[in-house]
Amino acid sequence: MKLGQTIINIRKERKMTQEEFARIFHVTRQTVSNWENEKSYPDLETLVRISEEFQISLDAMLKEDVQMVKKINREIQFSQKFKKSLKTVLVCAGVLLLLGAGVYGVMWQKAKTSLEKGFQEGIEKNQFQFDKKEGYYKKTVSEDACYILPNQKMPGCFDFSLHFHSTFLDYYGPEEGQNIQIRWSEMGKEDKIVSSVFYLDAEGNLEKSLSEKEEESLCEKNETVREVLKEGERIFMEVYKE
């Protein structure tokens, strides 16, 4: 008996409409009609559900239906091939992931050693002293002027960074009756260090950020600022060298 006729017999024995049968297996009435007219076949999962729902063995349902048996065999073979291919892909992906993690670990350790060594050499060469209370490195220029460096440590391996989180150097000092701050930060275009000049109020709060033209004008008028900018760039290069 063909599978289509078997489904018809199961449905009619239980006095079910195609729509009622379809609702049980979450398909449309038209799908059930196609099964019964052998225009299409249920997939293997649905066949198992029909078997369990109506307590009919798969052997009994598929008996003499050669086409359906062939379809199921193809599905099983495809499933086996898919599982085998998936396993191979997962194994390869795992190997590549481990290799990638190993390579990144080596790169991270190399960057950590290079950056932290260069930082320590730079602060020692430029005679910075660590201020335990404030938590930063300080180089005193005069009673009112100094350079400040953050206490740099390489980010953890799982931060996925091969550089310090932030690289900067600050200078604080009075110039012509005005408190100023100069900050040198990460490399800009053409490997030039980016520097910014700020005016601070009496309490050390930001009062004004100088424009590029204002910085140029200040440097033209003030030799000390020019020297500080040059010295700060040199320190920055030595401290943050890789």
C-alpha cells in the first residue's frame, strides 16, 4: 500500500478531516492533500511523529512504498554526510581558533614586553619619579612646573589590544601670568606627535583650549613654550617607543 493511501486510511478510521489532521502536525490542509495524492511526501521527522501519534510502526506505513523508502534513504544518507562534514568543519574551526589564539598570545606578550620595557627605560632616562599618593609619574622642572605621565601597564590579553589604552604626556606650569597645560598624545598623521595647549584657571580647571593659530602665536612670543613643546615631544618619543 502506498503511503498516501495509508495516511487516508489513518485519517478516515479516526473520522478526521484533512484540516484536523494537518493541525496535529502543524502543516496546512493542502500539504495533507498533497501527501494523500502522492504529490509530495512527509519528511522523516513528520513520519516518525505520525507513527507515534497513531501507534503505527514505520514498517507498516512504508510497506510496498518503494519511492518513499528511497526518499528516506536519501535523507538519511544526506544527514550522515552533513553530520560528517559539520564535524570536519568544527574540528578545523577549532584548530584554527587555537592556532589564532596562540599567535595572538605571542604577539600580545611581545607587545607587552616591548611597550613596558620602553616605558620604564624612558621614565628612568628622563628622571621621572613615581608619586604613590597621586598614582602617576612626575618630573619636576621648577617649583611651579612639571611633566606628568600616567602609570602605564599593558591591557590584559583578553582586552584584545596591543597598545596602552591611552598614551599621553602632560606639562603644567605658569607662563606670563597664565597657568597652562600642554598635552602630547598619540601619533597623528605622518608619525607626528599631536600636542594641544590649554589655559587653566587658578584652581587648575580648564579655562580655554587654544586653537592652532593661537598656539602658533603663543610659541612665536614665548621662547619657554617653544622649548617645552620641543622637550615634551622628545620625552614622549623616548617613553612610548616600541
